[in-house]
Amino acid sequence: MTSDPRRNSAATVLVVDDQNAVRLLMCKALESAGFRVLESDNGGDALNLFRRADPPVDLLVTDYRMPGMSGLELARECCSIDGELGVLYISGSSPGDDLRADLAAGRRGFLAKPFRHADLLSSVKEVLDMQPIAAPSRETQAPRMEQSSMER
């Protein structure tokens, strides 16, 4: 029996934050814990990276408030592609009504800035361990479209 990659540290995590220092610290913590990490500093590029990721992204860790596409908009776009995607929102402010509604939608979590590495890893594992709520399987969803390349 094979294990579900969403439930262990072999999972692929896409980290999105417009603050370079915060993003790089999250990436370093996740990589040191054994996760495969992709990163982006904005929602538009992150969406393109998500679409072409191989293996597919298991968890999106995104800043809630970013210039351009917000973390909430990014999560909604990504979840329309993969309904089983886990999402961990990171923010220095309290969640608004729109985010609170999304947090109730399934594999979602929220982590307030500032946070410790241990808090990040605990929150990531918690969201990965959540069961999807009536999400279609990847086999029933449209295939991801190739986009222009963006390297880390």
C-alpha cells in the first residue's frame, strides 16, 4: 500500500509571499523538514507555477494580503484546478469575513505572523492531514496546462 504524499514530508509545498525574507525563511524551514518546496513572490507567477508543477502541489502556503492577486484569490484559482489542495494562509492581520468563510471550506488553515518555525511546520502538517470535503479526484479534473517557465 502506497502512502498519500499529502500526509508526509515528501509533499510538495508552494510558498507565496511578497516579502522576500519571510518567504525565504519559510522555504528554508520546510526544506529542512524534508518537503519539496516551490516559491513565488506574487500570485500571478505562483498560479503559473502551480499549473505546471510536477509532481503536483499538495499544499499552498500563501500570504493573505499581497499586491495584485491576493492569497485568497490565488487559493480560489488553485482550488478550482485541484479541489483537494490544502491551503495555509499566513497573515499579520486577523482574518476578515471572506477568509473566515474560506477557512470553513475544507483543507484550510491560518497562521498569524510572526510565527516560529515549529508553528509553521505544525500548521503545515495539520492542513496536510485534513481530509478533503467532497472534493473530486484528480483523475476527474481537467489536466493542468503548461505555462511559460519561471525558475526559482
